Amino acid sequence: MIIRTLFAKLALALTLLLLGIGILYALLSSSLAHHYQQQFLQSLNRDLAEHLVTERKLVNGGVLDPHALKDTFQHYMMVNPSIEIYLLDENGNILSYSADPGQVKRDHVDLQPIQEFLRGREFPLLGDDPRSFERRKVFSATRIPRAGQPPAYLYVVLRGQEYERIEQLFQNNFLLQLSGTALLVSLLVGLVFGLVLFRLLTRRLHSLARLMRDFSASNFTRHSRWPEHPRRDDEIERLGKHYNSMAEHIQEQLEALKKQDELRRELVANVSHDLRTPLAALHGYIETLQLKANQFDAETRSEYLDIALQHSRRVTRLVDELFELAKLDASELQCQREPFAVAELVQDVIQKFRLPAEEQGVTLDMQGDAALPFVDADIGMIERVLENLIGNALQHTAAGGEVSVVLKAGEDTVQVEVHDNGSGIPPEELPHIFHRFYRAGNKERSDHHAGLGLAIAQHIVMLHGGIIEVSSEVGAGTRFSFSLPVWQA
Ligand SMILES: Nc1ncnc2c1ncn2[C@@H]1O[C@H](COP(=O)(O)OP(=O)(O)OP(=O)(O)O)[C@@H](O)[C@H]1O
Ligand SMILES: [Mg+2]
């Protein structure tokens, strides 16, 4: 049979433990009682042998009186059958005895305990029982001097049937019975209390196990919380708290996965839409050119070709951006960090945008600290970020406006800011502009931008351990900022 619940296991263990304690106690107390009984008996009869010798006048004029001895034996056989008297020579050989001759098996007993007895060693002392080869019993003994011979010993074995009596002792002894009952009752009470306690403790564990089972049965979607008790702090409570945070974590992860999945679908839909539009246009212009090439004059043909080329650039751009994002997502793109002067890079990028800015009538310049430390970053990536930020600023700034890149030295960073005094972004749209394919309402739907630039820029800045921040006011302008780590030589 397999015990399935912790409570049953604990209950079984407790029962066995208490049973063991009970048995051990009974064995111990019986052996102690036996020991005490023997000690008591021997102390009580310490001088019995000596008294026998003096009172019964066993020694007469330095010689052992055989008649007196025989008298004594017979007397005690009748008066006190529970003692047996033996006369031993100096080597322990039995010379004569009071007991029934048929029952005495030994003809010799060990003298050592007798000598210890005479020297006054602590009781109980056990000597050989001549009636058996194995049994040992408490005794009393005395030395009997014999004229011209080594002394003999009177050896009195106490309580012939002592073993049988000791059993009776337990039945008759009120104290022992009482302590036995007390033990039994306290063990039972202990068992009951233990079981109640175990039940209380395992009940919480049981309910925690049920919570976990329900959670996993609901496919990790429904999480009933473990009711936390701030004042309790045991393993079960901690387990419960860990379960709560684990379950929340699992749910968050599942939510994130779901969201990611939705985002992926949206992305695919956006990508197909954004690719289809320029491709259809491209297709249309080329087809028209092919069909009506002869009817068009050179100028119209070149105009059609220009438009087709624009659409083709748009597709290329989109595919490039998507590819870049995918690489950033897969963390394949590691930054190739190197020390460089960020002001020089900014100048280069501004140079690229100078012509379109002039055409647009927008001034484009760099401001800020003159002496800046080298930064430690990936030049290509940072160039990409600057291109997008400056490109965005120019797109949203009307003629007569101003776009400037401001550089500031921080503690161990260089702060890069792109300011414009263009259209600005409405506050409700600000949180979304870093999302993929998000284009704010300030932008015409038909323009050539996919809404990926800021998503890429944010990713790149994060790869460099920074964050990109934006502040904007509609009609007043926009400011993007991020910081780059200073190169430590
Ligand atoms: N300086 C700015 N002023 C006003 N609006 C801005 C500015 N920069 C970004 N935006 C808004 O944030 C949106 C997202 O910018 P993002 O650079 O991600 O996309 P995009 O420029 O439209 O497309 P792409 O960069 O992929 O060519 C833009 O569509 C625009 O509406
Ligand atoms: Mg952009």
C-alpha cells in the first residue's frame, strides 16, 4: 500500500514513534525495578549468613559443627523455603547444602562475587545459583574460620523463586501499574494532539497543492492567489509566496508571448501592405511605359521612369529597414564598439542633409561643447540613429525653421540632442512613436516612410546601454535625446 498524503505519513511515523517510546519505557522501567528489587533484597539480607553462623552456633571451638549445620538446613527448609544455604570450601566447592538434592546441579560456585561481597562492594552482586548452570542470583555470604584449615564460606542464595516473583511484582505493584497507566494515557494524549497538529500544518500544504493543481489544470490561465499572512513566516508561507510570484510571472510571460504573437501578425500585415502599395505603383508605371512608350515624348517617359525609380527605392528602403530590425531582434547584430569623436560623425551626417535642408529652406547646424571626450560606440549604428532623427526633424519642419544637433558632455557620457522647431507631436501620440510601423497623425499617409526608423534607433541606443527620450510641443517643436558612453582608455 502506498501512503499518498503527507498527513498519513506523519501520523504513521508519530504512532510508530510513540509506540517505540512506550516499549522502551516499559523495558527500561522493568529492568530498573528488577535492579532495585535485587539491591533491596541483598541489602536487607546483608548479614543473614553471618547471623546464621553466630546464632545457630555453627562453629564450635574453631571447628564446624556438622549437627548444628544439619539442624540449620532443616530448620530453614521449613521456615523460609525461599533461601538456600550452601557450605563452600576455600575453592568454592560445595561441601553440603539445604536444598533438595535432586535440584542442585553445580558442585562448585565462583568465589569472586563472594569475595567482592565480603569486601563490601556495591549491591546488587550476583553469584552462581547452584540449581542452574546459567542463572545468577543475589546472595549473602560469610567466612567461617576453621582451625588448622583454610576458611570455609556460608553462601546463602536469596529468594529461590525470585524470577517468578518478579513477574508477580508487576501485577501486584500498585505504583508500577499506576505509572504504566499514566504512560499509556500520556502517549495517547500525545498521539491525539500530534495528529491534530499535523492536520493543521498539513492542511495549509494541502490547500497550496490544490491551488497549484487548479492553476496547471486551467492551462496556467487562472491563478487563485495563495492568501499571504504577513505575520506567519514558515516554509509553507514562503512556498505560498513563491508560488504567487511564480504564477504571476508565468501569466505575464504568457501575456507577453500572446502580445508578441499579435505584434508579429500586425507586422506581417503592415509589411505586406507597405510592400504592396509601392510595388503595385512600380508595376503600373512600368506597364504603362511598356504599352505606351511610342505615344509618350521623352520628357514624359523620363518622368514615369523617375516615379518608378522612387517606388523601387521605397521598396528597397523598407526591405533594408525590415532586415535591420530583424537582425537587431535576433540579437545577431553585436555592436562593433570603437572610440571616436561624435562631433565629427555629426558633422558628416549634417553634410549629407545640407543640400535637401537648403532646398527646404531650413537651417541645419551643430551646437554645444567644443571639447568632448571620445565615445565608445558602433559608428555605423550611431550614424543610422542620427540619420533618422535629423531626417525626421527635417521632414516635420517647414521653411524658415531650424534643426540643430546639440552635444553636451555628461559625467561619463556624451549627450546627443536633436532639436527642431517644427510641427511637434501631439502628447497622446508620444508614447507610440517608437512602435514599429507607427506614423503619427502629423504625417501624410501617402508618404514614403514606413514608421520603422525610431524603432530601429531605440533598439540601437538600448544596445549601447542607453535610452532614447523625446519631448515635444505641438506647434513649437520636438527634441530627441540619447547619451553615449565615454571611452575609458
Ligand atoms: N521631429 C519630429 N517632429 C514631428 N514628428 C515626428 C518627429 N520625429 C518623428 N515624428 C513622428 O513619429 C513617427 C515615427 O517616426 P519614425 O522615424 O519611426 O518613422 P518614419 O520617419 O515615419 O518612417 P521611417 O523612419 O521608417 O522612414 C513619424 O511618422 C512622425 O509622425
Ligand atoms: Mg524616420
